[in-house]
Amino acid sequence: MLWHAGAAHNSKMSAEENSAAPEVLRRVLWIQTLTLVWMTVEAGVSLGAAWTARSPALLAFGGDSVVELLSAAVVFRRFYAPSQGEHVEERASKIAGGLLFVLAAFVVATSALTLLGHVEVRPSYIGIAVLGLAAMIMPWLAAEKRQLSVSTGSAALRADAAESAVCGYLALIALAGLAANAVWRVRWADPVAALALLPLILREGWEAWKGKPCCD
């Protein structure tokens, strides 16, 4: 997920951020602002569609989007006010890791109920739309953040880029499940897609809990 550990590394990172050109810092803040706006929309629409359609895949994706929103906010703060962020990332990474573990438990329970026939998944065209947009937007954001992380020497931004890339993978997997349900009425495709997201979600949670970037 987003994040590195260690006060010495934080100090080094702050020095590198402060030495970056002003236009580079403005670019970082603009990209993070765009990320915050999109993740707010993505999380809200995904979770709303998940509730309406009873979709485990959308629940998994929307829950992960909430954690990504926290990730983007922490990185924004690091660049907007570096002197105030010495321990923000470490605390936030613990919180994010715990939230992802809780999300994984909900995904398993919801998927199991769906596969056993206790919950009927309905097609969600709104969910398909937001997943399709996420599959296009998140790889672009990831590429921009990776480039800026090189310019700034920021491990936090590089890790946030990895998180954005993972979001793109999550979107594609969830999209496959929702599309199969909507087009071919394959009811089990949605919960199976949700379960396919679990390894990535659990890995993100574990790496966040340890304070390390995931999937970079």
C-alpha cells in the first residue's frame, strides 16, 4: 500500500520533498487532489451500487477504494505540510491495514452467502460503468505518480502509485465478474470475482500493517 516506516526515512523524504522544484510539488498536489476527487466518487458509487445489487465484488472494490482514499489523503498531507507528517503515514498504515482485514472478512461472508443462495446478486450497470472508468483512470494516475516519485525521491508517492496500479487490477477482476452476470446471467461469477480479489486485498492489508508499500 502506500507507505514506508522509520523516522530516519521520513526525515530523508521530507528533505527530498523540500528540495524538489516548486512546479514538481504543484504537480504532485494536483495529481493527489485529482486522486482524492476520483476516489471519493469511486468509493461512493461502488458501495452504493454494491448495496443495491448485493454485489460482493463491488463491496470488495468499494471498500478498497475507501482505504485508497485514506492513502491519497496521507500523501497529499506529506507534500502540503511535510513538517506535520512525521508519524502520520505509520499511524495511517496501521489503520488502513486493519480496515482491509475487516473488508476481507466481509467479502468472504458475503460471497459465501451468495454462493449458498441466501443472497441474490442483481446486475449493476452503474457498477460496470465505474469499474470500466477505474480500469482506465487508475493506470494513468499510477504512471503519473511513479514519474513524480522519481522527481521527488518520495517513497510514499511511489507506494501510492503502486496502490493506484492495484486498484486498476481490482477493477478489471471485478468488472469481469459483473459483466458475466449482466450478459450471461452467471450468478456465481460476481462472488467468485470477489474472492479472486482477496489475495490482493490481504496482501495490501499485510504490507500496510507492516508499514511497507505493496505491489510496487
